[in-house]
Amino acid sequence: MSFNIGGTATDNAKGGHDINVKAMGQVGDEKLGATAGVFAQGNNKKGPATTGAFAELSSNGHGLGIQHSNTHGVSKSMGENLRINAFKNDQHSVDLNAFHNRTQMQNGLKFDSVGANAGWSHAQGHSATVGVTQIPKFGVTTMGATGTANLWTSPNQASSLNMNAFGNQHLSGPFQGKRDFGGGLGFTHKF
């Protein structure tokens, strides 16, 4: 069994820092394993924090996961994720993901979101994703991309420093034509 704690702090162009902290435990191996954990994320100057828990069963690079989150005083969400490993060798891995989330706002409004993405990761800690998310009830479609570059890893592989960035393009809905971008540095240490 292994236990990991990590997090990132990213400058937000709209103010403050976006902070993400995660703790998780893993059992098993690549052929058959399970992961469970908790997380907290938010901006140190804007809005309430989001906390939650997640679990995933995995086999030979494929996975099925579930996550519950609570943005305090705003909403609660439950989601499922299916991951299929399309390619893997000793240096590269490509995963295809599909997800479905159900959200209930504090005022009682309920809606679903669905989406898919493709993700690439490298053995040296680099990664990238590109995907699309839709909220059918409101006619919202958003395309997004993320990237992470490993800048430093300790000799025992327990600590790492990463640069990360993201970008979103709102294709339809109330924010159609708007773009969001961000980036920063993240430090992770595995216990």
C-alpha cells in the first residue's frame, strides 16, 4: 500500500491563487488495483472551497471511478468516470476518458454535465489533456486543454516541482467566445 499527499498553487489572472491539495492511498498493482482519497481546492481570495472524496478501481491501465464533491454553500456534485488506456509503453501513455456529473445547487437547481478527453503522460512527469464538456440543460459547450511539465524530481522520486497551465474556450452558452487561461508551479511530496 502506498500513501501520497500533494498539491499545487497556481496564480489566477482574476485574483488570488488557485490551491489544490490531495491525499490518497493505493493498493494493488497495474494489473489490479484500487485508489481512494480526499481533496480540497479553491482560491485563497475568492469564493468558497470545494472538498470531496473519490475512489477508483483499475485493471491493466483501464479504470472506473466515482467522486463526490461539496462546494460549501453553493453546490454538491456526484460524478462517474470511465478511463480506457489506448496506448502504453515504458515512456508514454495515452488515456481516453468519458465522464458524467450530476450537480445540485444550494437553491435546488439540478443539472448534468457530460464530456470526454484524451490525456497523454510521460514517464518523466510531463502530461497534457484536451477535451470537451457539455451542460445540455443550458446549451453550454466548453473545450479545454491542460499541460504539466516536470521541472525537478528528487533522486528518491518522492518530491517533484512541476509547471502547469490550462486554457478553456467557451464554444456555446452564456460565455460563448470567452477564454480562460492560467498557469503556475506545483510542488508534490509522496510519503
